[in-house]
Amino acid sequence: MNTVRLEKIRVRADEVEGVAEFVYLGAKVSKDGRGTEDIKNRLRKATGAFQNLTKLWNTRGIGKKTKVQLYKTLVRPILLYGYETWKMTNWEEKKLDASQFRCLRRILRIRWPAYVSNQRIIKMTHINRIGDEIRRWCWTWIGHKLHGERSSDCMVELRSRPEDRSAVGRPRKTWRRTVEEERWQEG
């Protein structure tokens, strides 16, 4: 990922073909190492899953609390599958939050003329913003890995520094840079 390799990669006698993107375990992986295409793919799948449950959301015999719990169980995992590998930009975080709040407004029967803030919806449903959740989960994972063996692959990677020269222009937002920014903001 994200490398310029001139020599061909071989496994035994077979040459491995390079591709721009592929799907692995349901997650879309692209050559540039960004998560944008996977996030768009997740948004499409979660929207489809939510729409497939339209009858459930429109049923008046089921309480809003139960519907919110069903959303958390049935739709949100589809949206967040593979989030561990995403290096999210602010735009992507806003897209994920907008998708979640659109679904929650539909479940709570809040129509567009009524102004209800996202903060109020968070209080009503007890569901945090997706960006905040992902940040919390990633820091939990980092803490878990930092308490592990120093020789583990994850620890070696967390301590490593890439040797490649950076391209000219503004540096791309990488997972490592995102984590380092968050660490200095919080601490």
C-alpha cells in the first residue's frame, strides 16, 4: 500500500498482479491506503440495511427505545465494520455522523421542519457521535497494545518510523499523524 514498487512481487514462481483496490473480508482496500472508498461503501451498505427495515421503523407497536436498540444492533455495526483501519478526515467524520443522525431522526419521527439539534438527539438516544466513538475505541486498542509484549508486531509497528521520503506538498493525513494529534490535544 502507498508505495511505488518497480520490481515485481513473486510468490513461488507466480507473479502477483498489482491492483488499485480490492475487497477483503467485506472491507474495500485501496492502493493509496486511505479509507475514503471503504467509508463510502459502508455508508451505502448501512443505508441499504436501514431502508430494508422501513416496516420496522414505521411500526407504531414498537417503542422508540427498542427501535434505537435495534438500530445499534442491526445497522450501526454495518456502518462501522472495519473502522480500525480508517484514517478519517473531518469530511468523512461528518458524513458518518450525518448518516447516523438521519437514521435516528427517522426512528424518532422527527420531520425536517422541526429543528432538533444533534446534541438533543444524543441525549434522547444515548448514542454518541461516530467520530467520538471511533476515537475512544482506537485509544482503547492502543492502550491494550501498549501493555502487550514489546516484541509483538503491533508494538514494532507503533514504534517504527517510515523511511520513505514524503511527496512534495501538504502531508497526507495518516493514521499515525491522527493519533499523534489527538494525543497532544488531549494531554
